[in-house]
Amino acid sequence: MLKTQVQELEANRVALTVEVEATKVNAAYASFYSRAARSIKIPGFRQGKIPKAVLVKHIGPDSVKEQVEEELVQEVYPQAIKETKLHPVSRFELEESNLAEGQPFVFKAVFEVRPRLGEFNYKSYTSQVQREIVDEESVSKVIGQVREQHSKTEPVENASLEVDDYFSATIEVAHEGAVDSELSDEKAAHKLVENDKLFSPCVGMKVGEIRTYQIKIDSDEEKNSKYYGKTLDYKVTLNRVSRPTLPELNDEFAKQLGDFESLEALKTKIREDLEERAKYDAEERAFEGILDQIIESYSFDVPEAMVQSTIDFFIQGLDRRWRQFGTTIQDYLRNSGKDVNEFRETFRERAVRQTRTMLLIDAIGERENIEVTDADYREEIEKRAKEYNMTVEKLLTTLTESDGEENVRFSLRSQKIRDFLLKNNQINYDMVKDADINKGESDA
Amino acid sequence: MKAPQDIVIQPIVSEKSYDRMGEGIYQFKVAKSANKSQIKDAIEVLFKVTVNKVNTLNVVRKPKRRGVFHGYTSTWKKAIVTLKEGDSIPFFEGIA
């Protein structure tokens, strides 16, 4: 056991004073000298045979002290934290230290700890949220989307070109009689969209027909074109017209999509899924609403180190997303001339709120003794294994190897706390159509 | 006549010399032309101590080879100086 003393300072800061016995100090010095003697080369001495006094003179007494101090603190600090049951959320700063060989070593480490929250109310709030109505129309909408995804585009003979048709054509573009080979294309393939600037004049063309027309290049997007402000002559020969055909809505279609016996079974499944999603979304909004009220009602200081690490988390996530688009935060800061600290500060408000939410949720879990049992964990793993198409044992091994167990347990606990809050607060649902969700919500 | 700084070139700190520093015996690299009494005087002037005995020896050259080039190290003179009991040289303090 170490001799420790804890002193609470202002703003979630704590000073931990630790005393290390002289024998341990001497052992640390001896270990340092022995390692230094083996690694340092001094002319006139064999490695490992350098006397202590020569070593100290070579390395410098201050540097020896600094290194031994660091080693001792690194060794003793975690032990002291464990014994005092503190939860640091920041790195420590060494404020006092009196290291000397042969003497007990006393040091004072100052760091931030998780704030101890007082009494706060987290029950009996009311949250009024919108919940999507799932009806025949919602099911039909999804079926329509699925049909579109399974549509087949096939050539249509003797068709005349209409909006939304796919077509292939030979296009010849000329300016003042000179054909531009870059703009011309023998096997062009396009979809004719509404108000298509280049191909609108082709509406109504039949396969094999040739049509000539003129287009003036004058839009803002074309400002950099060499033909800006000029008129181009188009000659289009239509080679083929294709149209998507939707699959027929019958039992066969349902069977193609999976393990459905009939169209009715498919519709039932879609309805169930939609109901589940609507319930989850509404509960999520309710949960957010309750959290908002708890945060509003109970204010406390959040340790700066936790805010900073939440900002780090936000920025890392943002950077990962930006990298997918081929840019980075560094590039953005360089190009915009913004200071990195200024950029970080823009996340402060969100980070404080997120940290506060996390601390409150955790405190509720502690007060209600909400824990994740091994059975809960096993059940979750079995569920996930089924989803990922893996064996339970394989998933368990993967999670243990990648330290993922803690993450799974954390998310399970958060889920349980969420369920607890939903159960112990009043949730009122306003049933609305999908299109009206979020309309009329005052402070979502 | 040579100045003391030109006679005593550098102290020698090695495993062997270190072992005897506690007995007041120190080793120096000295000018090849210096004799024992010059070394004694130089040490006494430079370090403000009394010298009881000076032993000297010429360190022989050693053959060295770097690739195809053959050569030798320089020869030099070593002085082993015994001080009066109780005297010590501050330069070595903290080491011996």
C-alpha cells in the first residue's frame, strides 16, 4: 500500500500526494544505473562496467533525476489511482516532487476527475413527439421503390423519344461549319431528363430519324467553355430508345424478393418493418426530448479535458468523412487560413452538451444499478452473429482480440438506460404522416 | 621552458585509472618530452596539490589498418602521479 492523500481542488480538479518508500527509490536508481551502464559507451570503460559516479557525470545529475522521477511516477501513479479509486479524465501535472537518492519520494499530481453529480430528477418528465403513421400508402410507397429497383430497361421498337427514356444516338456538333470532334460522339448514351438543355429538341424523334438544331452556350456553368456566347449546330441521329419496365406486382414478384409466399406476405413484412422503424424513430426523438429536459434542469461543470477529448472525437470523425471525398481538415485549415484552435472552438458547444449527456446517462445507470450481465452480452452476441452471418464463437474471439467487448457492453448499457428513461417518463405521441414529420416541432 | 598546460595534456579516466583514484593516484597524458620533475611541478601548479611520486611510461604505437591503408597509432607518454595522502584533484571530484 502506498501512502496517499487526496485533496479536492476547484472545478473537478484533484491533487493526489503520494509517498514512495526510500527502498523503492533506491531500487529505481539502481535499476536506472544498471541499464544506463549497459547502454552507454564511454571510452576507457567496458559497457556495463562504468562506475556510478562516472555515469552521473556523463549523463548529468539533473537528467538522471528527471529520468528516474519519470520512471517512478509512471510506475507508482496507476497504483495510487487504483488504491484511491479516483477516475482521472486528464493527464496529470506534477506540481511538487522531491526526489533524492536514499530519501522517501513525495510527489503531488494534479488532474481532472469525472464530476460527482448531485441529486437530479430523471423521472416524470413528459415528452411530446411525432410518430409516423404506417398505412396502406406507406407500404405502397416502399413497394413502388422496390419495383423501380427491379425494373428492366429494354429497347422499344418504333417508339418516339420521351422524357425519362434512355437513348443512344450519333451526335455531331459543329461551330460555323467546323465539326468539333471532342463534343461529337458516335455512340452517345443518355437519359432524356425534363428541361434537358442539349437534348430537349430531340423529344418526339423516331429511331433512325436525323434532327438538326442549334444551341446557344450561355449559362453560367459554361462560362469557361471556349464556345461561351456562341451558337453550336447539333445533328442527332437517334439509334435506339430504351424504357424501364416495372415488374408486375404479383406473388411471383414477392417470391423473387426472398422468402415470401405471396404478395400479401411481402406487404405484411414491409408493414412490420415500417412499424418497427417508426416506433424506434419516435422513441429516439422522445429519448432526446427527455435528455434535453434533464440537461436543462441540472447544470454542472464539465471537465475541460473531457470536452477536449470529445472535440477530438468529433474532428476525427469529420476528418474520416472528408477523406472519403479526397480532402482533409489540414487542407481545409490551410486553404481557409483558419487557426486550428479557432476551428476546434466551433465544436465546443456541441462537445459540452455531448459530454454532459454522457455523464448524466452514466450517473442514471449507476443510481439505478443498470448493469450488463453476461447473459445480456451473450444474447447480444448471438443476435449480432446471426446478422453478420458468423458463428457465435468466432465473433466472441474477434471481439476479445480487438477489445470490442467493452464497446458492446457500453452500447448495451446505454440501450438499457434509454429503455429505463422511456419507461419512467411520460411519452405522448402525435401520429403524423411521413411527409409531415418534423413539421411543427418547436425545438427539435 | 614549457608551460604546465603544455606538459599535462589531458586526464585519463578509464576502468583501470578509476580504481586507483581513491588512493590518490591519478593518470595523465603528458607531453612526450616532459620528464618526471617537470610533470611533478606542472601538476602541483595546475591543481594546487603535493606530488609524492611520478611514474611514467611511453605507450607504444599500435598497428592499425583501414582498408588497404596500413599505419600506426601515435606513441604518447602516460604519467601515473601519486599525491600526498589526503590531497585530491578537484577535476576528478564526484567521480573517485
